[in-house]
Amino acid sequence: MVPGAPGISQAQSSLPSRFLDSVTFPLIAIPDDSSTGDDNSKLTTEETSVKNPQIESTDATSGHDLTPPHGLDEIIATFGNIYEYIGTGGQLAPRWQSDFLAKTSLPFPLRLAWDPSRVITQMTCHRLMTGIFASVFAAIQKNALESKVVSFGGCFAFRPQRTGSKLSAHSWGIAIDLNPGSNRQGSAGDMDARVVEFFKNEGFEWGGDWKGKTRDPMHFQFCTGY
Ligand SMILES: [Zn+2]
């Protein structure tokens, strides 16, 4: 879930102001351009100028040996201690991105949910996740399901979970939101079952399997128990 959607809970009012700032919708765009500092128009040019890479298709089983971490301690052990990069004012040091994040090429363009006039062919994620995300999208493409991925709602973003005060898995660049317009938090959504399958094949947990108000069908994360 990109909690940029309206309705920040009052429970988050005690969070540092930086957290609240990060929940506003336009800042969801941060994931893919904050590392370069480019303005959006330049970003679009750069992102879309990348030729579609030829990525090896995946079989039904995962082609990597990275085990999804379970719980916060394992997430930190696997993907880095983000808390060491958070300043006293709640801001995330830019060094977090340079130390742990990288861009991965996408085999087909994704339309930005917050600006449908723009498409991207790269996205920023954790550097250990570049091949895994690429494998998922390659599988989607191989099975001609690109049309089922209507829009990209964000991958890396520094922010709390909407339903709690802990950091979202998006903060590590290990979660992605797709088709947010029709897969709002708490709804059943309309995520294609085969798209879900391809993410699960690579080790992702699907937010659509969560219960109650935390149900989040737009959301896939490479961790469990968090
Ligand atoms: Zn999400």
C-alpha cells in the first residue's frame, strides 16, 4: 500500500513530521527520482529512453536463492539497518539510497499511478532485489500479461505503514504497489491471479492475502511476518 491515498489516520499524528510529509501523495514519486535529484521532466526522458532489456524468462520456481526475511530483525539483517540512517528529526539520510538501493530495468514500461502521462522503464529498489523484481516482470511479459499491470504505485519510499507506526517494507525497497486505483487497502481488488502467482513464485507475500483493514491487494513484499 502506498498510503498516499487520502485518510492518514490520527494514530500517526505522533510521528515525526518527516513521516507525515512522506505520506503525501506527490512524494510517492520520490522512489525513482530522488537519488538523482532530477526534476520530473528530465526523469521521464531518462527513464523512457532505456531500451527494453532482454531479460531471461523464469520458470515456475524462483531462480534466486535469497530467502524472504521474517520479521524486523531478519529484514534488518538481510537488507540493512535503516534505523541507523534516520536522523533525530526523522529524516532519512541520502546515504541509505547510495548504500542499499539500485535501479532495476523493467522489461515493459509501467505507467505511473500518480501521473498517468508518464511511464517508467526503470524503478528504484533494494540492490539485492533488482534481479528478483526483473524476474517477476519477465514472467509477466513472457505470459503476455503486461495489460494486467495497469499502473505502478511505487516501490522504494520512506514512510510508515498506513495502519501502524512501524516503517513500511517500501522503506527498504523490497515492496511494490501495482494497480492502486482498483486495489485500495481494505478492498478485495482486482489483481490478476497469475500476476499474484508470479510474485509468489519469487518469494513475495501478497497484501491481498491479509485480513481485515490491512488487506492490501496492490501490495507485494519480499518479507513475511512484518
Ligand atoms: Zn505497498
